[in-house]
Amino acid sequence: MQPRLHRNPLALPLLWLALVSITLAGCAKEPERAVRHTGQSPRRIVSLAPSLTEMLYAIGAGDQLVGRTSACDWPLQAEKVPVVGAFGRPSLELLVSMEPDLVLDVDLADEEAGKKIAAMNIRRERIRCKTPDDIPPALRRLGSLTGHERQADSLAGVIERGLESFRKEVAAQPRKTSVYLEIWDDPLWTGGRNSFVSNLITYAGGRNIGDAVEKEYFEISPEWVITQNPEVIACMYMSKSTPATEKVMKRPGWSGIDAVRNHRVEDRFDNRLYLRPGPRILEGIAGMKAFLQQP
């Protein structure tokens, strides 16, 4: 049975945390708009994405942040910064009240909001990442924007060297462990070849079974998972009642799947590490690698 493809996974209940990182699409700078440029680094920044908020703090620009989204929950210092709205859904009234000279985003639920920000003569930059390799350029771009070039370049270099090390390790592997990534369970959703987390799995030495589909996220049937017969199953959500691992192990017809038969199903993941393209990417890859290497 073929997987059922959907263009917009935002309609899924309780999936917002996963989509913090997996709705992103490759680091890129938007064309410049008619905004004011003072020739100085912006001192009042509003971040509309948790990945960008993490990056700002990682390069030493956290004290320039005057506004964030409710999804910006790391590092802990960020929680002291006033909230201007939800991820990709800022309140323009609150945003303007922050008097920012730079607004950063990766995507907006309504692009009309972006046009209104530009119309108010506020500088706006879009920086978004699709793969782990996009993170170092994103850090350097933020360093250039905020006046923290040295710190950003240093961190970007560390990440580049770490990614290269993981690439070499994967190249030396005789085979890759097949992985079923369960983003949500009602209905079943997984990540495809174009998702950030699929690239993370590759760096960790795994093979995402969803790579058969060139989408970011899509709905699948239980029968499709059975046919793919993954060796490990990673549940990227928290179940309200019964633990996700227990629910997966008891699904009808799944007892023959290698991952279920060998008890290689896990649901204890910090999605901020695995689904968010941020400065802690090496930690996320290392954690996924450790999971894949468990006996």
C-alpha cells in the first residue's frame, strides 16, 4: 500500500513542536526590502523561530533579543524575553511595541504579516535550514547581522568539523540501520527524504524508510510500515496516556516487524535536539547514533 501524501501537516493536532524544525526549507536570505539601515548592528531583535533564538544565544547575541515566540524555549534565559506570538504567527501589535530594528523568521503562517512588517520600515531577514549542513552558514549570517562574527564563525567551524567526522564514520559503515520515524500516531505521519530529521538520521548512520518519498512529512498506513519492516522505530511525540512505545508494541499486525520483535522502539527523545535545526545539532546526531547502535 502506498503512503498517503499531504502537503500541509500543520493541521495535525499537537504536532507544532515537530514542525518547529521540519517545516523549514534550506538556509536562505530573502531579497532585501525597503527598510531602514543605520550601518550599525541591530540592538533590538525579535526572533519568530526557536531555531533562530537558540542560534542568537549560542553566538553571544542573546542580550539583543527583545521579543520571541511562545515556542522559543531554549536556552532557559530565553524564557525571560517577552513573547510576541506563536511560532510563525506574531502579533503585529506586540511586535511593533518592542520597537525592533530587526525581525528574524524562517516562515510565516500568513505572508501578509511579513508585508506589513516591511511596510512599517522594520528590517526583516528570513534564515531557514533544511539540512544540518545549512546550520553553519545560518550561524555566520546571524553573526554578520548582529556583530558577533567571531563567535559565530568559531561555532560554525566546530559544527562543520563535527559533521565531517560523522560523514566519515558513516562512509566506513558496512550498512545502515533502517529507521521508521513516527512524527504522530493518529493518523500515522512520518518524515520523507526532504525533512531535516531524515538528514540527521543519515548523519547518525541510519536509513530513514520515509526516504522513499520526496516530501517533508506525509501520512502513511500501518500496512506500509509493516511492508518496510524497519529495524528501529523512533516515536517523536509524547503520548498523553499510554506511552508511545507501549502502544506501538501492541499494534495489530506489527508483532512481526523487526523493531517490535527485537524491542527496539523508543519514545524518549528531546525534540528540540532532533527536530530543530539549531546549534546543538552535533548533540542531536550523537544521541540518534547512540540509539541506533543499541543492541
